[in-house]
Amino acid sequence: MLLCIPPFIWHAKHRNLAASVLIVWIIILNLFNVINAILWPTDDTSKWWIGVGLCDVEIRFLVACSVGVAGALACIMRSLANVMNTDRASLVPSRAQRRRGMIFNIFFCFICPILLTLAHLIVQDNRYDIFAISGCAPNNDSSWVSVLLVFIWPPVLSFLDAYYCSLVIIRLRRYRRQFSEILVCSNTNKSQFYRLFIISTVLILVFLPIQLYVFYVNVNVPLNGFSFSRIHGASWSQILMIPTGGVVRFDRWVYVAAGLLVFFFFGLGRDAVAMYRGWLGHIGLL
């Protein structure tokens, strides 16, 4: 979690919105991992705190992150694909192109997560679940409305990520001889391009099958008819406490690995090292 902070500062300083948002998601989710493991370390539910307040906030972020991470990856890959788009009149984006890019980034980095969080309120069939070690988790009604409003969108955005990733690969192969010249014309750092591309590709290869698996699990159950009054009845405030026998939910490990990847690709590069030197110089240690 802490290892991701320097890469975030660097990207925020250089106004790389999508990369900054991606790293913020990873930091937040790993912060939850640490907090939850401290609060619910064993299966003894009689000693558990019921998580009021904390879990209410956490589950909103967990729902939002299911499209927030994919949305940030789509924005990163789209920007890399545009760098390699030689069909544009100029490799330097025009004012209108920058505006469209900003709208795209804001929609997928912020608006999509907010919309999914609001949609989840419609199909949320209890307050939340608490798992040993893993902590707070959202729940959904098993209905076709949940499929349309919540379940389907994470894999849809993951496929969008894969589309833009494929587009970058195609253009890299097509323009491999002119690659350096294209980057110079578009004022793009070659090392930074490759680091963004590689880490985004790795994350897409991880998240796409996970999102497809989660979607399959969620729809491979008998789907009930939807009833808002039934879902939001007297039992809606129920909090389920679930022992796990020491098993941690697999998605928690995914974000631990993602945090290490972020530091490996962005925290050890030449630009990051220069930033560290500047910090040390500021405090008189260098």
C-alpha cells in the first residue's frame, strides 16, 4: 500500500489522470485489506465488531472498484492507442481531441463507478456481509435486475480494456519501424509508454478472466423475480458474519499483487529515482 504512494505522486504531478486513479484504487483496496485483517482476524464471531459505518463505506468502494479499475485501464490503453494513431492529422492532439479524451476519462474513471454504486443500492439485499480476515463485502439479490444493473458491467468494461489493448498491439506491430519517431512527435517518453502498456496489459490479463468467472458464478444460480419491497423490507438491515477457516477471499490477494506491480513498474524507474533524490535533497539527506 505504502509502496504505491510515490508512483501516485509522480503520476498526479504529471497529470496522468487515469494512471493516478488506477493507483488510488489499488491503495484504497489494500488499505481495506489491512484494516479488515486487523479487525476480524479469527473465526470467533462472538468477538467481532459489527462494522457499522466502516463496512457501509467499504462496500460502496468495493462495488465502485469493480468498474473503476477497468475504467482506468480503458483510459490508459485508449491514450496509448491514440499515441500510435497515425491516421490523425497531427500526432499532437488538438484541443477538441484533448477535450474528448478528458470527457472519456472522467466518464470511465468517475461517473461509471458512481452509477454502479447507485445501481447496487437497488439490488442490495442486506446491509453487508463480514468475512473473517477479508472483512466487509457487498451482497446482491439473485435476480435478472442484478444481472442488468450490476453483474454485467465489470466484464463489459474488461472487454473494452482488451479491445484497446489489442489496438495498441496492432499499431505497435504496424508501426514498429517508426515507433521512436511517433513517440518523439507526440511528446511521449518511450520508457513510460512501455511501463504503462506492460502493467496495464498484465492487469487486463488478470482481471478479465476474474470478472468473467465472477459473472458466471453470479448468473449460474436460479434467478428470482425482482421485488424492491421484498429486498428492502425488514431484513434489509441484516449483517451476515461468515467464518472462513482462515481462508482469504481470492480477490484480496489480487490487489496485493497489483500494488507490488505498480511499485515494480513505476516506483523503480529513472523518473521515480530522480523524484526520491529530490525528496532526500529537500530534507538534507543528499
